[in-house]
Amino acid sequence: MYKVFFRICRYPHVVIGLVNITTGEKGYWWFSILHEEMLCEEYHVKNLKGVLLDELPQNGGWFDYNDINRI
């Protein structure tokens, strides 16, 4: 399971910070804003920050936060 601890919108993409609640490992995941809206509907929330995800989102991928200005 992953907890969302960070969210930043760089339209048309969203970067969320994830922490694996078992290992404590942190990482950043990027995907389109449309996929974020679908996840919000699935978890019945308006914002993903603080949500516990059962698994990684099906869309997007891992992202190096140092590259945030490239999107």
C-alpha cells in the first residue's frame, strides 16, 4: 500500500509523492490529470493527498523530482 503525501499539478500532468507504508520508501509518480480525476472518483475524494492506495496507479510511472521543471 502507498500513501500519497505530496501532490503538484503541472497541467496536463500531476506529480504525486508516494510512500510505501511497509518499507517507508518514498518516490514520485507522474500521470495525466485525467487519470488523477479517475482515481479521485474511485476513492471518492476531491484530492489524492492523504489517500491510501492499494497499489500503484495503472497509468504513469516513476518520476525523478529533480526533473520537475521539464514537464
